[in-house]
Amino acid sequence: MLKNLADLTVAPAATLLDTISAINKGAKQIALVIDADGRLLGTVTDGDIRRGLLRGLLLETPITEVMNSRPHVARLEEDGQEVMTREIPQLIHNVPVVDADGRVVGMYTDEDLVTPLEISTPVVLMAGGKGVRLYPLTKDVPKPMLKIGDTPILEIILRKLKSQGFKNVFISVNYLADVIIDHVKDGAWLGLNVTYLHEDKPLGTAGALGQLQGSVNEPFIVMNSDLLTNVDFRSVVRFHKKHQAKATLGVREYTFQIPYGVVNIEGTEVESISEKPIHRSMVSAGIYALDPWVLGLIPQGEYCDMPTLLDMIKSNGQKVSAFPIHESWLDIGRHDDLNDARNNLEHWLDY
């Protein structure tokens, strides 16, 4: 049982932003909302917050707007193994433990299972790009092999996957493929099973996935290999399955401020003026969960990017879901991004 819950508890007056900080600090994908006497008022998961953000709620919204006020709980006298064996099939991975007065005394987690769950979900890392914007650094080194400290970006990603329980990894390679293969090999030294998808020519962000037809029979993760993120990919898989989508697209909020007063005009009449407004949009985070069904849509050996594949899925009348990512995330596409990562070594090397 987890007993030190200080990092993942919030007061009922907390905001979404406060609770995101608690979830990230507690590292259990959940926050507990408790009153001044330590009584459990509700729970908030990553999924609760992501659904709130998709509904258009702001980060300043009170957490009571999204919390689950009737969470599953365990009594102090219940056995952790029995509780988690009961709850895991319902996709509940953390269960607060309360005393007779409803006060929180601990929390049962996956770790209370004697036999940990094995994650068979395959992960595909797209590592075939040339990294043109990072030239000349990528003249002799593929972008995924650029180092953050002493560790290549790709190795950081692989180690994070391993720490979350993933084992089966496919890596799509093309440009300077030998550099990647010579370093990663079959992945055994990392505790992984690594298989390579070889592109004889650039096939786009989805084209190489066609090679997986017939070899993957469950939902799988696809991720660009130039990303550093602390997202829990298990939560992406759970979200994808829960929403019964054929594809799930990881998205992030992107904000920018127009440095001028924006004038709204009707004909020749000024209707209103907004001083330096902030615009918010959801952008692709380069992380996807896909059903094996989608592999049949990909033309063999032909170029296909991910937006085209998602459009084909929707054209077939199938569901594409959005998974909001609020965790740390960095796309290393430019020199400034690489320098940012290198200046924050401890944050990204925490696995």
C-alpha cells in the first residue's frame, strides 16, 4: 500500500492546473481531493482532466468541476492483492484506502499485485527522417541518435518505454539506418524486443506501418522518435480502448498572442477591438494509438503520412479520438529545441 500521499492530494479549492501539478508530482496518474480533515471528497485522473480540457474548460477551472465524487475505494481491512485483482479488469489502477470515517489512510496500486501485469502492446518508433532542420549535426548522425547528455534521444525513449512495462518495439529506419541498428541492436540489453521496419525510400509518417499487416493483432502505439515526453503511454492505450476508436491522436494545447489590437469589422463599422488576444488551438503531438484494422488502409510500399491515414479512417466511417497531453513534451526539430533539452538533462533523463 502507498502511504505517503502528500504529493498527490489537493484541496477542493484547487484548479485544474494545480491538480495537473499534483498528478505529475505524484506520478500515479491520479490526484485525491480531500477536505481539511483528510476525508476523501473525490478523485481526479488524467482522463478526467483530459475530458475537461476537450470540453473547453480552462486551467483555472475548479477541480470540483471534473472530479469523480463517487470513486471506488477500499476499506482498511481489505487485502491489496484482492482489491486490485477486482479493480484492474475495470481499468482502475489506483484505489484510495479509507478508514471508517472516510479519511484517506493510503492507496492500493498496480504494485500491490504479486504478479505485475505484462504489457504486450507494441510500440512503433518512426526514425527514418533526415532531420534537415538540424543540419549539419545530422550529416553523419540520424536525428534520433543525437545525444542529450551522454544518451541518444532514441535510447531515452526506449528506456522510458521499458520503465512503463512495454517490451515489444518496432523501429522504422531509413536515413543512416546502420547507426541506429548498431546502437540499439535487438534491444535485449535494454530488456526490450526490437524489430526493424526498413524503408527503401521515405514512406512518410505512416507508410512504413504497412509492413505490420498480419503481425500485430492488438492496438499499438506510434510515436515520432524525435520527441521527449513524460506522458504515460499506458494511459494512452487505456483511453484508446475505452473510447473504442480506430485511431487516437495525442494533442497538445498551443497558445500564441497576437501583438496588436484585433479589430472586428462589420462592413465599414468597427464592432469591437480586442487588445492583443491570446489564441488557443490543439495541435498534433506526434503520438498515436491505432487499431490493427487501420493497417489494411495503408498502400504497400507507397508514401502515406499520418494525416492522410486519419482522413482515410474517418472516410470509412470510423472513430478518431483526441487524447490531450498535458505532461512535459518537447519536439526536437530545431537547434533551439535540442539546446533546451540539453539544458534540462535531469528532467528528461528521469526514467
